[in-house]
Amino acid sequence: MTERIITRKQLKCLVPLSPSQIERLEKAGKFPKRVALGPGRVGWIESEVNGWIERQMAARNARSSAQDEIHAGLPSSAKPTGGR
């Protein structure tokens, strides 16, 4: 199967982070690496970006479940109300 490569503009639609944030995450190994397409032209493999998004969602859901478990044992007066 041929992988689809997405442009910076398409990436921005999927992941609303600044280019510098994307670059920092890439350098830290926390975001898919870009693919050089030519002089001054790069792209990202769409399936890798979608996988990153899915992992972010799974981590969020795991944190939410852990928080729910922690708060389940608290008396109702001690449970957070959702405000900051």
C-alpha cells in the first residue's frame, strides 16, 4: 500500500500546533518525523500523524479514567466540581 504524504497546510488542519511546536516535538521523538520531498519542501506520512493523534486521545482517556477512579473513593464534598 502506498502511504499518503500530507503538506504543512494539511498537517495544520489535523494538528493545530505552531510549526515551532511541531519541530520541538519531532526533535524530542514525540511526533512523526517529516519527510524531505525536495529543496525546501517537506511532508508527513498521514498514517503516522493519525497514529500520533490516536495515541494522544488514548493518553487523555487513560488520564480521565485514572482521575475518575481516584475521585470515586472520595466523599462527595471532596470531589472536584470541574471549575478551575
